[in-house]
Amino acid sequence: MTTDTPRKQQIEDAASTLFRERGYAATSVRDIAHALDMQGGSLYAHVASKEDVLWAIVVRAADRFNAEVGPIAASDRTAARKLRKMIRAHVAVVTSAQKDAAVFLDEWRFLSPERRATIAARRDDYEGLFRKAIAQGVGSGEFGRIDSAQTAIVILSALNGIASWYSPDGNLTAAQIADQHADLFIRALTWAKPTDEGEDP
Amino acid sequence: MTTDTPRKQQIEDAASTLFRERGYAATSVRDIAHALDMQGGSLYAHVASKEDVLWAIVVRAADRFNAEVGPIAASDRTAARKLRKMIRAHVAVVTSAQKDAAVFLDEWRFLSPERRATIAARRDDYEGLFRKAIAQGVGSGEFGRIDSAQTAIVILSALNGIASWYSPDGNLTAAQIADQHADLFIRALTWAKPTDEGEDP
DNA sequence: CCTACCGATCGGTAGG
DNA sequence: CCTACCGATCGGTAGG
């Protein structure tokens, strides 16, 4: 009954690295164990199955996206400002928890059907946050008459793509990447008018 | 010395379906063989290795992108029109050769290091076609002063994402999806002026 | 293209 | 957390 077992987190971290590098199916339980200087079977003192490890990684990534973006989506703001902040928050998660995000995005299909369905539903809800923010802007006249559902998909596809090419050593900081994306998409939605300005923190 | 062995194509088609559904690593040689009503080992009468099958799929997908988009990129057009046509062509490949495109995009990391390097180089060249088209528009003043390299990545991320959500049974046709993307991105690049119009076929 | 097989490795468990 | 092991499955081959 201690606060939390750090060993389990170490396992998830090591697994996250390997799942991202080699993919879930091509990573063996022994690979994960050896990364932590354990014997293959010893991992099962801490986890019940390989899939449970993937599940833990996927859930903690999903939780982070929701924790960062959810409050902004629920806040009272202009659609353009809200969307800009949501994009920034999403990119911040992708870049700061890059491994987990990449595993979440690429490897969730290896979950059991039940768990996959749970994640599919969560992803759809999350996408809904973007749909609603866009629809708000269409309704208020801030944005042009675009298809909010399709636009949400386009934006999230581009933002999620960052997980597969971003490098902390690149020429652009995570914040710059976020702003570039926000600029580009807000521009695309608010055409024929100047982009809204006057940032809030 | 016949024209072409169709059995090999059948193998690649079946493998493309399975690699897309389950991923390369989680698809066994027996899975592929059984999809063609063969015994596991019999596949090796036609192919030398599982990786060779993946390689064939990846190469034919890459070839298609180049064949469709390359000539447009090399053509003499306004940057906006050129980019619009390139986006359309890219989306056409993604949607018409969806399985191959998805395998190409998601599973190429399971290739041997040498082959992976070859594909990485080809992908960079291909991305260069978009970079150059964008840079052309920046140079001519058609587009605003944006980072062509980053913008090319953003556009291709979104376009490639289509491979993972497009369904021929969806509400939108492939052509509509292509136009939506072209509209959105051209708008984002040509801000503060009306989008260029007057389509060529 | 099949049958029958190879060594290697897989996820997971027992028993300590 | 280790040793030692389980049955199952893997990619690939021999020999026809």
C-alpha cells in the first residue's frame, strides 16, 4: 500500500521505447526485461501480460491528451483562440511524451478487441473536442463554411504526424512547430480576413 | 520468359491486405499462404523471403506516387495550380491503392537497413517535389512567406493520414476529399488574397 | 506446389 | 526476481 510501484513505470517506459522503435509485435517480453537487466520471465512478477503493458502506455497517453486539451476545449473563448490553444496543447503532448504518443497512435491496434473499442471511443470523443471548436467558429462567423468533422480529422492527422518526425535536436522547438501549425490552420479557416491576434498566455 | 507471373502479384495483394490489417511482424508466412489456399512452405516456390514480399509492395507503392505526382511537379504551372494538382494526384493514389499505400507508410520500417535507407531517400526526394512547388509559390509571391520544408511535411502528413481513415463507402468521394485538402492548404498558403481559381482538368 | 521437418524464439508459468 | 521449463508458432528448407 505504498504510493506507487516505480518498477512498473520503468517497465512501461522501457516498453514504450521498444514498442516505438520496433513495434509491439516485433518486441518480445525478453527484450523489455533485458532493457531493465532482468530475465525474461521475471517481468511477470510485475505485469500479467505483454498486452497489459501496451494498454498501460496507451491509457496514460490518452489521459494526457485529455488532461491538457480538455479544459481548453471546455473554456469560454473565441473559436480561433480556443483552437489555437488546443493545437498548442496537443503538440505539447506529442512532443513532450513523444514515445507514448507514438505508441498510442501506431500500436493501439494490437490491443484486444474490447480495449481497442474503448480507445476508439475515446479517440472519437477527443476528436469531437476539435469538431466542436471548429463548429463554434463556423457558427459565429469567425471561420468560413467548412466541414468541421473533416477539418478536425485533417488537423489531427497533421498534428499526430509530428510524433513520427519531431526531434528535440531539430532546428525548430516544439513551441515553434505548434505555432506554425496553429498559424497555418487558423489561416485556412479564417480566410478572407486577417488572422485573429492578441495572444492570451 | 512470359510477360509476368500473376501468382507473385496475388501473393503481394494478399500480403498487402494482411500487412495492413495485422502489421508485417504479426502476419505469418502461413497467413499469407492460407489466404491463397496454399500450404505455408509453398510460398517459397514464388518468393525468397517474407521481407521480399514487403519490399515488392513498398516499391510498387512508391513507384505509383512518383508516376502520378512526378510529372505534375515537373510541369510548367502556377505554384497554386501545380500544388493543387499534386495534392489531387497524391490523394488519388492513397485512395485507389489504399492497402499498398498504408503498408508503404506504416510498415516500411520492417525492411532491412539497406532497403529502409533506399526508401527513406526516395521519400525525401518525393517530399522535395512538394517543397519545391511551395518554394516556387513563395518566390513568385503567390504564397506568403512560409517555411516550405515544414509546410511540405504538414501537407503530406495530412494527405497520408487519409490512408488510415478513408473508406470507399464513406460520405465523401476520393475526389471530394482531395479537393477539400487542396482548398484548405492552398487557402492557408495564399492568405490575404482570394484563392486562385479557374481549374484546368 | 505438398509433406515433413529444422532450429529458434515466442508469451507465459511453476516453484522456489 | 531467477532457473528451468511448457506448448505453440515462427521463417525457411529438403526432397520430392
